Amino acid sequence: MTIILGIDPGSRLTGFGVIREDGRRLEYIASGCIRTPEGLLQNRLQAVFRGVTEVIQTYEPDTMGIEQVFMAKSADSALKLVQARGAAIVAGAEAGLEVLEYSARQVKKTVTGTGAADKEQVMQMVMYLLRLVKRPQVDASDALAIALCHAHHRQTLIQLGLDKAKRRRGRLRLSI
């Protein structure tokens, strides 16, 4: 049994999703959003770091998946997103988690079957795959989709016999 944390980073709102993987069975544990205060970027980044740290302490995940940076509306937005993502990655690293990154297209393709899916399609598949009756917030849904993508990726590696121990010994280097 593995607990997986998915993170959809943002400088104002960071989504998180926690699922349990037991073989091929996936179970919803929790999801939500970490809201950052208005004002200085350093305070917002600190809130992301502390929020992700709190989620890790609460749910004790074994591994973490996070979305890679995509093209933002402006360079300023992209830089803030990268920094928020870094704060979340450091929180995972500080907790000793293996953190793997996934592109938005890869997450969408894994969850819906197409890399061009819109947010509503992703939300519907997340609800279906995790048997949710209530719609999660959009950022939380995206984080759950990242966790599902991470679970699928892990299962593929296990089926191929490329477990974490072999990757750590340097037999396999992954570029995701």
C-alpha cells in the first residue's frame, strides 16, 4: 500500500490531492487547496512550503508527484509559478519523499486518454476513477489527477521490474 501526494502548484492557490494505491485499487483520501496571503511573494512562498509540509505531516505520503511548469500568460506569472513549485518540491524533499514531475499534457493523457482534455474532462475522470460524489475544487481536482498519473507511472515501473531500488542504484535514470 502506497500513499501518493499530488501537487498542482500556484503562487496564490496550490492544490493538493492524496490517494492510496493498493495494487491496482485507488482510493481517495483527501484534497484541498493551500491559499496564500496577499502581499509579498516571500510570504506566499512560505505559505506554500508550510502548507505542503502540513499536508505531508497529516497524511504521511510515501511519494509525491508535481506538475511541471507550463507556458504562463506572462514571464512574471511563470517565474512566480516556478518559485511556488520550488517551495513545494523542497517541502517534499525535506520530508524525504521521492518527487517526480509530470507535464500537464502527460497528466491529462493518463487520466482522460487525451493530452488535449479540458479541465472539465479531467474533473469528470478524477471523480469517476476515485468514485467521488462531490466535485472537488478545480485546483484540488488537478492535484488528484497528478496523483493518479503518478500512481499509473509507478504501476508501469513495477510491471517492468524497474522499482525504486533499481533506480536509486543508478541502473535506470528517468526523464519524465
